[in-house]
Amino acid sequence: MQNYGHYVFPDPGLFIHPATAGKYIKSWLRVRDAWFMRVAKEPSLALSNQSWHTFLSIDNTVPEKGETKAAHRRQEVLDIILPNSVMYPGVEKQSSLMGPIVWQGREYPSGVLLPEKVV
């Protein structure tokens, strides 16, 4: 089945706006390795641009408020993007997407702007 308008990887255009680029890159780098693992085993994965936008814009420092439409959409996207422990035994979901960011074997602390060369 073809999914026109769906992307296996985030559209690069999502990363160009100066106000959100740093956050989106951090979000992508946090999930990148797990996503590559999934794509290797599940080649039909593709998300809408809106789903990628929703995922990349999640702010884990702000708790979700109840049963809102936004909270449901966020959870749906997280369920799609993060690996399923039943399908991937031994792989555990972190309780949040916090912690250091790893790029090319180097860790960058959470809450610190990434160097321009990484961006």
C-alpha cells in the first residue's frame, strides 16, 4: 500500500525554522537509533508530516493535562514511534525522552544547546 504524503523519516523542512530547529533536532536524535532499528525490521513505517511535527514538538518538561485531544495525539504518535517491547524483546521504552543526546558516539547533556556543527 502506498502512503503519499507520508515519510519514513522526518521531512527536512521541519528542521529549518530557527525557533524550533534546535528542539526538533534534539527530539530526532533521541529517537533516531530506535527508529532505524524499527525501519530495518518494519520497512512499511511511514508517518504523516503532522505526526512527525507532533512528535518532534513534544516537550517532556511540561506534564500533560488530563484527557485532552493533544494528549491523545501525543500518545498515539509516541506509541507509533517508540519500539514495542513485545515485538523487540530486550528493548525497553524509557519513561521519558529525557537524558543525554548521542550523536556519532558523543553525548551532549540534556538542556544544553547543541553545537552548531551538530545542528
